[in-house]
Amino acid sequence: MKRAKVIVGSTFVVLAAACIGQMMLDAPPQKSPPRPEQTPSAQEAQSQAATQAETQPVSADEVVGTFLPSVKDGEEQSRLVALGGLMDVLDGPEYGKSPLGKENADALGEAIAPLVHESTGEPKETWQLKIRASRLLIGRTKSPAARELALKALDEGPSDLRDAAASELGRPEGVGGKAVFLKLQASGAGKIEPSIYVAALRRTGGKKAIEPILALMRSTGDPATVVSCVIALEDYRDPALMGPALERLEQTGLIEDSVKLPWISSALLNKHIETAEGSALTRGVKILRARPGLAKRGAAIFERAFEKGDEETRRIAAEAVKKAVMAKTFDESAAEKLLAEHPAAPAAPVLKAQLPGPENQPKQQ
């Protein structure tokens, strides 16, 4: 609480100083200008800062209420200074996830949205501040101005604003709903960074987004988009979705690439492979070969691959066992037992000889 007091109080002192400086620059020259600290406007600003510091805001909504008059009224530069102070406080650890009340959220949207809509040829720092403010509005309020800003950004906004808006859509406290979901599908594909776009589809559409995500994944050869779709599908925690995801990873060559292969849930993979056969089973052991770390929970997959897989599947499984042992993610004795129980596995004797047991270590000269 003391930290909140210091942050808000100091921010208002900076705001007051900036506003005073702007007033001095705009004022007509005088022969004997009074000292700033003696002018009524300076005294008023200092009094306001002290009063605000003493109120000790305890919620994000109270912080917004404190800054809102300065963000709404005055010259644009003064409003931007106030907006910067507000964003610095709300982005901090004390208020980063706190909800905003509807009244202040609506008023804040009405104050910020015009600043973003009217942006033309301004300094980079100013534009970045407006993007931060847009993310705040869209992700943490449901105000009409925030919704309008989000839809307009998706339709005609510059790429950085479009990505920023999409990255916040569908948050629990922010803008979302069917209209936003449909707008994303209509105007977002190919215009928004893939990982942001697919995640926004999932958040705004829920289970209704599964089919659009599957369709996008199957229609593109872009590795980044395929990876983003696979990650989004895993977020549904449904083992049935692993089948089409792994199939597309194989078709695009990503299933063999340990660097580009996305994060794979071992729990989902194991559940999927429990009933997999044929090519689906082969893809499962390919994942283990590319990512030996998953073998910590992959014993059942290896067993099924050796028992149900064809010759190619058993060969890949044997290679995956060796890699897992070398990576110390699969027990050496368990690996030896597994290979001994399935002597028909191609190249198993050679792989067994390569396991790092004491009897296979090079002799000392």
C-alpha cells in the first residue's frame, strides 16, 4: 500500500511539472514573469498532487478515477502526459490485473479512443503510448469505445495496432463475443501475426474456433502458422485433436525438426497414442525421437510401438529409445529390458550395444 502511495504521488508530481512547463511555453512573454512556484496554477497543481498522494488509492479503478480528469481535458500534449502516468501505474505489479469499474472504464474509453483514431505522423514514443493505452482498453474493459476501437483496428488499423488489438481480444475482462470472433475470421487471417491471430480465435470463439483453426492449419504451408494452430489445439486439452495436429506437422516436415517442432504435451500425446495404430502410431514415436525429453512419460508409447507397429514404426521406436537414454530422460535398465523383450525390432542389437552401460564403455589404454 505504501508503494502504491509513492507511485501515484510521484507520478502526479511529474504530471504537474510537465503541465506547468507546457503552460509556460504557451504563455505570451512578460517582462517580469513570476516564479512558477508562486503562480496560482503551480500551487494548485502541487496541492492536487499532495492530495492525491494522501488518498492512497487501493484499486485500479480508483487510480483511473484519479487520473481521468487530466486524461480527458486540456491540450493533447498535457493529456498524453497524464495518460503516460496512468499507464505506468496500471502496468505495475499492484494494478496489472485489477478490474476497472464500468463507469470509469466507459469514461476512459471515451477519452483514449479519439487520441488513437486521430493519430497522424506523430513521434514513435507517442504512438507506442497510444498502443499501450489501446491494449488496456481492449483487454481490461468492455466499454463501447473499446469495442469500436478494436473492430476499427481489425478493419483498417496499421499492423502494429491490429496486432495489439488482437492480442487482447477475448480476455475475461475485455472485449470479445460473437461479433468480434466473426470479424477476426473475416479480416484477420494473413494480416495479423499468426500466433496472435490463432490465439485470439481460440479466446473469442471457444470450441467454435476449433474448426476454423483446423481449416487454417490444413490450408497453409507456413511453418509459423502451422505451429500456432497446433499450440492452440493443444490448449483445448482434447487428445482427439492431437491426430490432425501431428498429421499436419508430418506433412510440413516439422515433426522431424526438433528446433521448429512446437511444445507437445506428453499427457495428451500418451492419451492419443493409447489407441493409435498405423501411421498415427508412427507419428507418435517420431515425436519421441525428435524430443527425447518426452520419453520420461513415453514408456507406454514405446511398448505399443513395438507390439502394434510395422517395421518402420519399430525402427523409429528403437532409435527414440536410444536417444532418450543418451539424453538421460529414459532409464537405461528399462531401455535394455524393452529392447530385449522385442528382439524383432530392427537394429535393436546395434542400438543396445550403444547404450551407455559400463560394459559398453571404451576400455582404458
